[in-house]
Amino acid sequence: MEAIRGQNGIQLLLAAEQDAQQIVNTARNAKMARLKQAKEEAEREVAQFRAQVEAYFQRKVAESTGDSGSNVKRLEIETDAKIQHLKMEAARISHDVMQLLLKHVTTVKN
């Protein structure tokens, strides 16, 4: 009777060990699946963030390039206006300057 009870106890222990092993394997598989899912989610978030940063960068480049083009155009217009102003001033006072130079060149001092 004791031998039967001993074998029955061993059978119970083996069954319990198998159940425990199955629980551990199930938990390990669930953990691996969750880690894989977390990695995929992280990769998607990184890709999304990278796309946002790239879009921001491209927008800033476009804005600065656009500003540069408009600044060049504005500076060209201002420069042309200043050149025209200087030409007009030179034309306006050139007669007076010539008279002043001729007076000093032709005047003899003792």
C-alpha cells in the first residue's frame, strides 16, 4: 500500500512539474511576443518622429531659401534706386563742381 501511495505521489509530482513547465513556457512566449510588439511600436514611433523632423527641416530650408531670394531681390531694387539717386545728384552738381575747379585752376595767386 505504501508503494502504491509513493508511486502515486511521484506521478503527482511529475504532473505538477509538467504543468509548471508549461506555465513557464507560456509566460516566456508571451514575454517574447510582447518584446517583439514593443520593438515594432518603437520602430514605428522612430520612423514617424524622423519624418516629422525631416518635414520641419525641409520647411525651414524652404523658408530660408525663399527669404534669401526675396532679400536678394529687395537689395537689388534698393541698390538700383541708390545708384539712380547718385547719378541724379552727380548730374545736378556737376556743372557747379566744374565751375569751381575751373575757377581754382585758372586763378593765379601772387
